[in-house]
Amino acid sequence: MGFTDMIEVAMFADILTIKEAFEFNHLVKTTEDFFLTSCCCPVWFNMTKKNYSELYKHMSPSVSPMIASGRILKKLYPDCRVVFIAPCIAKKAEIKEEELKGAIDFVINFRELKEIFNALQINPAELPGEEKDQALSAEALRQNGRGKFFGKDGCQQDQPQQADKVKGEKSGRCGKL
């Protein structure tokens, strides 16, 4: 298909989760304070930005894991082209937003990828595996990373506890959001 490499975006979701956990701990000091974590869904983010400006002021300035991964890859490999395989067509619109342009070159959604595989008669289950030295192996992600669950409902609610783990502290400030 012409791809040189593949990077698991879950690692970038983990990095952003830790960043937002520190932001939460820095910004939320009393029961009156509140902080909305970012969301990897551009539809939710833009709806909040356009229709709920009062809430938007309390949102994390973090970009989505998709945009973060593209920016870092472009910094490490300036001539690379980044193609994001997405669960949703909304990611196609996200890469066209003015402040996010250039991080990701193309988005292919799961349905389109399946159509490409079918047209090229590729069955991923029949392809040989490849051992690679990744920054976070699949095993490391299973043991430590929550990035694979970034888009799952409620997964970011434990960010303060994630930051506290990094700092070696315990927090009980975050309930179900």
C-alpha cells in the first residue's frame, strides 16, 4: 500500500492524559473550580466551542492525540507524510481546521480502509507479523497505557489519579464527570 511504518496513536493519548491530569491538579483547587478535559472528538469539541462558550473557557487547551502524533512525527521526520486511520469521518474535518492544518496529511476512516483492503485483496489476519522496537510495545500498552481507551466514555475521568501516580501521591478529588 506504500506505507513505510505505523505508529500506535494510543501512546500520544497517554501523554496527553498525563498532561491534562497535571493541568487539572494545577487548576482545580476548590469544590467551586472545575476543569473539562479535552475530547478527541472534533464534533464535541467544536460544539462546545461554538455553543457553550462559558464551558469552553474551562476546557484543556490540549489538541487531540491524532494532532499531537502528527506534530511530533513531523518534527522527528520533517519530510514524512502522515496518514491517520480513523474510526470516524469527523477526523477528516479536524485536519482542515486552520490552527491544526499540517499535522496530518490524510485521514482514512475504517470503512475506507476496509474497501482498500478488499480492492487489493489484502486480509490483515493472514499477513505475517513483524517485530519492531516501538516506543511502547503492545504488551507495555496492555500493562500501563490507557491510551487505547481514550475515546471510551469516561476514560479521562481518572486523570487526576494518573498524575498523582506519577507524583507518588493519592487524590480523591475526581468523581464521575
